[in-house]
Amino acid sequence: MSNYTILRPDHHQNLCVDMSRSAALGDEVSQVLTYPLEFRDIQSCYPIFFTKDSETGAFMPVALLGLNTGQNLFMINDAWDAHYIPKLIERNPFLIARPANANPNQTSQPKLSIDLDSPRVTEDRGEALFDSAGAPTDFLENIIAMMQRIHQGLEHGAQLSQALVAHELLEPMTVNLTLADGESKVLEGFYAIAEETLFNLSGEALQTLNQAGFLQPIYMAIASFSRLNDLMARSNSAKQQRAESL
Amino acid sequence: MTDSINQIVIVGGGSAGWLTAAIIAAEYETQPTADPVGIPLAITLIESPSISTIGVGEGTWPSMRTTLQKIGITETEFISRCDASFKQGTAFRNWHHSDDSGYVHPFTPPLGYEELDLAGHWLSHPHRPPFAEAVGTQAAVSKSHLAPKQITTPEYAFNVNYGYHLNAGKFAQLLQEHCVQRLGVHHVRANVIGITSHENGDIKALQTDTANSIPGDLFIDCSGMNSLLLGTHYNIPFHNVDHILFNNSAIAAQIDYQNPTDPIESCTLSTAHSAGWIWDIGLPTRRGIGCVYSDQFMNRDQAAAKLKSYIASTVSPDAGNSAALREIRFNPGYRQKFWHRNCVAVGMAAGFIEPLEASALVMVELSANMIATQLPADRSAMQRLEQQFNAKFEYRWHHIIEFLKLHYVLNERSDSDYWVQNRAASSIPDGLQTALKNWQHRGPWHHETQHADDLFPSASYQYVLYGMGFAPQPDPRLKRRAKDQAHRAMALFKENEEMTRQLLAALPDNRSLIDKVGLHGFPKI
């Protein structure tokens, strides 16, 4: 379980975080949340699908990393085998969130939090967060900047999802894959851009989407499907290696 | 007189009137369109400003999901506006013995129902759980106050089948707004004070006190128990069934939850008492509780005392004492015909029966659907529809009455004459008596000839019969496939246990889901 707490110099001055990539540090996940502002990089490595937030039913885009639960086909010998690492992987163990506010009319400032139960959080290994005077290190300054970009990116992403629903541009999609050894995989619970609806959209609707910065990510999400071939190839070679090592 | 059917006039602004208007208006254009040839169907609903709606009929069947979808109301809007919650069936208590643990009649048929009749295997099971729990997941889901779906489930879709509990007044209000603002139905607030007829006896127009005379080609009587057109105007006789179903009175109350976060029941609770039964319907905002009784066996004060003591023991003693009570009297039965000339009755104007299986709204849906889909374009074709409609709905009333009676006939209560007389052969329709005799040798299953118009499938008969302790005699003959079938039955029982475990872990409780629907709404896909 995670245990997020707002990061404070007086409480967390001695903390370090291990930012290396490794299954033991929690990188063995089969999908990760993404947002349109990084779609250009994501689609060059991973397929992008939409899935529902189990708490709200809202749609959110995810990058697919594996074909089984808990399988990350891009983690090879504790190294990330792709030229772009999704930002929501890199952000661990940090989180940026608006704290719950007693007064719902008052929007609180998003605050940087850290998961104290993450295996990345140590006192002796990795990057220090604060210097001896209690000031944020350059590392932490960079994290703060990244987390702000992620926060804005996710808010923009939520608007994209709302626009897709409003224009009925999402449709349920079941992915059927057959691997080299004949095993068939069915990926369910995913939604994809409804291409036919998109092609029939009025010029006015397209303009609205374009002005909000949504048209480009929509086409990038469509283009990203071809990355499924790469996922299959990775799955095939992982299976073959396992078979050979037996 | 023109013979084409272009103007429909509905009398009555309760759930029946507005639901009928919505179902028909969802089928036809009600306003002129760009189409130069086609003719819109004008629909006018006359609502009396001085008659209040009866405000019961707060339970629906799963069919309501299809109906709402068809008339274009989102599930999120429906749930938020009508204080609706999810209904997964009815839980009966004390119907068999005066203090039994009860049984559930869920909306889902037994697992593997098409393939195998699990009932026989359940009967020979040494340590058997209640029938509904052994053959399906829904009884256990309901018992834990769980919802039939998750917030990620698309609107109107489900993990386990469901209908609704709703606030009838708010439902009529939502339907009214939807009909007037989005479906082009004309709303006239006036009292009908006279009827003018054509020479052939068809209704020509309705005179109202504040609006002009309202002409029409087809008149739909949704005026409730008044049955203004079919009963009062046409004098169609009423077929009384109180010799079969004794109940003819009810006292209703609306009770706040003791604590606003108390769980919301997944089933209508139906608890038998010495001369009737008590309904208990949980909405997110309140409970609707009512005592149904026969005034032949219990007087009004005794019934009120029953109701108050139920409220006192299930809510709080204070709530029992302070409850505001509303009384309803009814004749159980139906009109000898429902469609007469250019007039058809829908809802209580056609008939009324105790709400034991919440059949009122589903009968409105079925009637309105038949009118909407088969509405003749010309008066000359109406005669045939009149005959078909009457035959169909007479069959349905007959079927409902037999199925409701089934709940009573196997009782073993000896605490009152009411229950003794309820199992007397003289009170049981012939068809049901014959069926009961046949079931002694082979219980009902889908091999029973299913009539296309049957409202209750054979699975419903199973839930009531086996819930009431019925057991057919085992077939003494040796069957070649007995062993295979026994294996298959055990596998299905196991599969049901596993599915039940998964659902109990995955489904939210009713209140959490309804709160989330208020915040986020259900996704469309």
C-alpha cells in the first residue's frame, strides 16, 4: 500500500530517493497513465488506449506496457528498454495533488507529496531531497518542475477525455492477439478512438477540438496502435528466452 | 369525420399518463419536420390540477431500463431526479410460517437454466442453502445491500440484472418535463367535465373547465381508479377478483432513515402479517413502508397498528409513533375490456392489484409499447387491434393474478383465518390448481409451454415454490444421464459459489454507488 504525505523540509530533510529503474522498485506494471502532452513521445514506443477510472468511471488514457497483469515488456534486466520513459513512471515515488479542502469553494494549491512506503524512499541511497541547510536540492527542483508539468498535463488530459465523450469519439475495443507459440491474448476493458465517427465529424467540431489542442493527440492515439506489433514481438522473444533457459 | 389517427389525447398526469405519452412520443415525430409528405402525431395530455396522484407504484421491473433508454432519459438523470435506487428482486418473510427466515425472488434466472433444471439437484443436496442462493448470485448480493453494477459499468448495463425503486411523484415530474420540453407533448392543465361523441359512439372530444374542447382520434384513459373514459363514460364492467386475492386496502407511510448513511436495501421487502403483508422500499432519501390488508379480516386501526409496530421495530419507536399515514382503498381486479372503440385504458384505469410483484408500472410499459408500435394509421384498422389488445391484456391480468395467488397457497400459517382461507381450494383459480397438481410430479422449468405474453417466466415460479418449501416427488425411474447431470449440477453449484465470491468482492454497496452517480454519472459506453 502507498502512504502519501506532503513533502516538508522539516520532516523529510534526510530523505533520499532511488530513481533507478527496477522491478523491485515497482516498475513491473503492465500499463501506466499518460496525458496528451506526452503522446508524441509515448506513441513512438507504446500503444495508447483509454480505460475507465475505477473510482469515477471517467476515461483516462494509458500506455500499454505488457500483455499480462503485472508484466512490463520494457523492463529488461532492470533497465528500461525504450528511448522514452512515461512521465507517470518517472514520477515515482512523488505525487502532486490538491489536498482535500474543508471549504469546497476554495481551490487549494496542488502540493508535492511523497510515498513514504515506497521502496524508493531511503535515507542512504540515491538522490538527496534537501541540502544540509534544508533547501531543496537541484534534483528536487527538477522533480517539482516535472510534477507541475504532469499536473497540468493530467488536467488537460481530463478535458480531452470529456471532449471525446461529448463527441462520442470513444468506442469499446477488444484486442485479440495471437502470439508466435499459438497462445491467444484477449485484452478487455479498453476503449479506442471511434475512427468512423471522427471521419464524419463536422468542420466546426473539428475546429473546436483543434483549438483545444485535442486533434493532434487524437491522431497520435490512433497511430499508436501499430506499437501493438512491437509489444507482441517483445512478448514472443520473452517467451522464447524463458523456454530456452528451461 | 376524418378516419386517420393523427391526434392522441391522454387523460391523467400520473406515472401512467406521462409514461404512456413518453413511450408513444419516442416512437413518432410530434412536430412538423422538413419531410413534406409525412404527418406528425399530435399528443396532448390533460392533467387535472385538482386530483393528486396516488404516489405508490415505487418499484419497477428490469424492463424500465429499456423503457428509459428508449424514451431518451439518461440513467444518471433518472437516478438523481427520482431518488431512485437499484432493485434486484423481492425478499419475502413470514409467508410460509409466521416467523420464517424468508426467501428471495431475484430478477436473474438460475445458473445454467436453459441447459439443466438445478431444482431437483438442489432438493437432493444434503446441506442445502436457500434455493435462490444455491442457484444464483443475486440473493447473496442483495443480502449484503450491494449494487448490481459498478461506476465504470455503462448506463443501463449491469453485472446482475436490476430494476428500480423510485419516488413516483418525482418520476411523473421528470417524465412530464421530458415529454413537454424534449418530445413535443402538449400539456393541458384542466379538469375534464364532459365528453362529446360521434354518432357511432366513438369519443369525439373532451370538454374541459379551463381549456377549450380537446378533439382527438384516440383517447387514452390514464385517469387512475376513476377510469373516467372506460369506466364512467363507457361503463365497461369491472371484473373483481377479491375471492382470489383478498387484499383491498393499504396504509402507507414515508419514513426517514434513522441515520442518513444507513444501507439501502437491494430488494423490496415483503413481510407477511396476520391479514396481509407489509412492503418496505428503500430509496436513497427515505423508506416507503405500507401495510396491505383485507378489510374482511382486519380493520383500519389494526392495520395501522401493524404498520406502526413494523416501523417501530425496523426503524425506531419514535418513527413508528410519529408516522403520517395515508390510506388507499382498492378493488382488486380489472375491466372486462381495456380497449373499447377509440378509447384504451392504461394503468389503474384498466385495473389494480396489490403491488406484491410490482406489476403496475410494467403493465403500463407493455400497454404503451403495444399502442406505440401497433397504432393503426386509420380508424378502420382499430377494431382488430382492439381485439388483440384486449385478448393479450386479459391473458396478462389472468396470469398475474395466478402468480400472485401462488405466493399465498403454500402457506402453513395457522395464526389467522386469512391464511387458512388463502389455501382453500375455493379461492384458487382452476388453472393454478391444475398446475400445482402437475408440479407434484415435475416442478416447473422452461419445458413448460411458455406463452409469449407470460409476464413471469418459469424461473419465477421456481423461486416462489421452492422458497415456500415446495418439493415435487422424486421420479423413481432410472435415468441414463442421471450421473452426468448430477456432476454438471455440482459443477454449476460450485461455479455459482465462485461467482458469488467475486461479485461480493467487486460490487459497491447501493449507497456508495448512488453517491458516485451523483458526483460522476454513469459512462455512456
